[in-house]
Amino acid sequence: MDPATLPVGQRVALLVKALNGAKRTNEALARCSDGDGMVEVLLDASRKLGLGLSRRDLLQTPPIRDWIWWKNKEALLTIGDNKPRYHQDGGQGRSARSLPDPADPEAGEEGRKRFLGLF
């Protein structure tokens, strides 16, 4: 089976698994001064493994997306809205119709359980 035909999430998982124990690649990632350098190293690793991942795939798919944010010293939370970073960037992988409207207090309530208190 050609790994390049798998969904992006599975290809990223294969890349992460391949990085486990890859001493030279991990040292190269540690030497990178920013996220762009990491992306270049990861693209090279993807190319060698035949995964066919693009820069966009790496920048948008966890856990690599989170590693890049960490290397760039970007916060996973933005002060003031208390939303994890991945919730702020438009609900990746979901269509705009499936995202609840933040202005509508009743939006998204059908699947949410309400906490009624302890007493």
C-alpha cells in the first residue's frame, strides 16, 4: 500500500512514529531556530518516507502543528478568550456550517450537557 494515499492524519501519525528513535532527525529538529526550520526538516523526512506531506499539512495537523507553535513560542491559549489555539483557527477539519455561531446563545446546545450544580 502506498502511504501517500492515506489520509493526512494517518500520514502525520506515520511520520511521528518514524521520528521516535530517529536520532539524527531529532537532533536536526532540536537545532532549528524556529518553526520554519522544523517544517523543512519534517518535509525532508516525509519525502524520504514517501508520505507526500505538504507544508500546509504539517502546519495544520496535530501534533506537529503544536510542535511548530511551541518552537515559535506561540501561546496555545490567547489571554482573554481562554480558547485553546486549535479552537481559534476556524475549527480545522469541520465545515463552517458545523461550527456554532458564538453570538447565538442557543447554538450547539443539542449535544452539550448542562452542569446544574452540586446541590
